[in-house]
Amino acid sequence: MLQKRKFIILITLLLLVTVYYLVYQNNYKEKTGGAYPVITFDSKVVETTIAEADANILKGVTAYDAEDGDVTDSILVESISKFTEPGRSIVTYVAFDSSNHISSATRELVYTDYESPKISLHAPLRFVYTSSLNITEEISAYDSIDGDVSDRIKYSFADGNDNLAQVGKHPVVLTVSNSRGDVTTLQVAVEIYTETYLERLNTPQIHLNEYLIYIKKGEQVDFDSYIKYIMLGDETIRTWETDEKGLTVEIDKNDLDINVAGVYSVTYSMETSSGYRGLTDLIVVVEE
């Protein structure tokens, strides 16, 4: 009998608490209006250049609250997502009213001038076997949103069992990403070679303005213009001086097809009358 009375008392207390909660909620709603701000957009997608994104991201966004009226001034950007595809993100907006009600809404953000991170080479990927190797030292990367992302460059071997301890060309995959999750990968060849003192002294060293370029499909390129100068021992030879010295720079473009997207190598070479031949590669990335 005692157990039954305790059970009845417990049920009664629960009912009283429930009634009190419902009454409190009703009074609170009457005080605050019980409404949350409603966020509206003049379009479901905001398109902007990267430079104007901060100015444009809130354009066309308004918020209205049943009690406070226009609360557009309270709108904030809560987050911008990783890319759903390159150049496209989801923006989450929040708005507040005087009762601290918070509403959120989302729409798509499209960067009209976005480009994926680009990798640059400042020297050929050729290393003397006896030298200490740091293949990323002359590699940089730039992203249209984050700027310089060179510190995010990583590399791996296309053949997982490969290493740079042997003379020859080694396929290496360069990878760089930005803060929005877009990843650029580029497979290049790293060459390890040996040379004697005489070879180093007498072999022409062809220096280019750039060692990696990006072009669009079908784009014509003046490859002669990428030759900066030639070093022969301690002598610097400019391109216009090669003829009078009996030297010729040959450019091998046989591997290149500018009408098909892909990664290609254009080889610059020069051979002296003594039979010493110098080589330098320009990597050409043909984009869609």
C-alpha cells in the first residue's frame, strides 16, 4: 500500500512539473513573441571575384524578426565550407534578435576567377648524385585564395619502392593543397646524375626564365623566349651571342601535344665542339 502511495505522489509531481514548464514556455513566448529571425536571400547563389568576396558575401541577405522587425544588421557569416567543387563553397549565415534567438541559413558561394593552386619551378629538377638533396627547395606554390602555399608542398614517389639513391630519372608526384580542400597534383621527373670536374667545367648550363609553365589547349608558345642565358665554365653567354661563338640551342618539342591536356617536357640542349652536351627541361602543363 505504501509503495502505491509513493508511486501516486511521484506521478503527481511529474504532472505538476510538466504543467509548470508548459505555462512557463507559454509566458515566455508571449513575452518574446516566440519567433526566430527569418533570413532571406535575393538569390540562392552569390557570385563574386576573390578580391571582392568580403564586400559581396553579405549582399542581398536580409533578416526579419516578428517582434524586432528588421534585424539585418545582426547577420554574420558563421562559416564557409570546404569546396564542394573547385571554386564553390557553402556559406552559413546567422541572425539574432533581442531575445537572443538565433537563426541560420545557407547559400552557395561561387568564385568567378578561382584557379586551383599552381606549382612553380625555379631550377631544373636535376641533382648531382653526391650532393645533399632537397628537391622542394626550388619549388614554390601559389593559390588564388591563400596566396603563398609553398610550405604545404609534399612529394612522394610514383613507384612506392623508389628512392633518390640511384642515378637516373625518378617519377615524383608533387602535391599541394589550400585551406578550402582543393588539391593540385603534378607528376614530374627528378634526375640524379654524376659528373666529373671536367664535365662540370665544360658542359653548357642552360638557364631558363621558368622551368614549369601552364598553357591552355591549343595555345602557341615561343619556347625560344624562355632561354635566359647559358653558362659555359665561368662565362655567361647570352642567346644573341651563341651564333658568333658557334653554339646552338636545340629545342626538342617532340613529346609535346598542345591539343591534348597533360604534362609534357620540352628539352633544351647545347653541345660544344668538344662534345660536351648540356640539357635542361621545361615542364609544360596543358590545361583544358
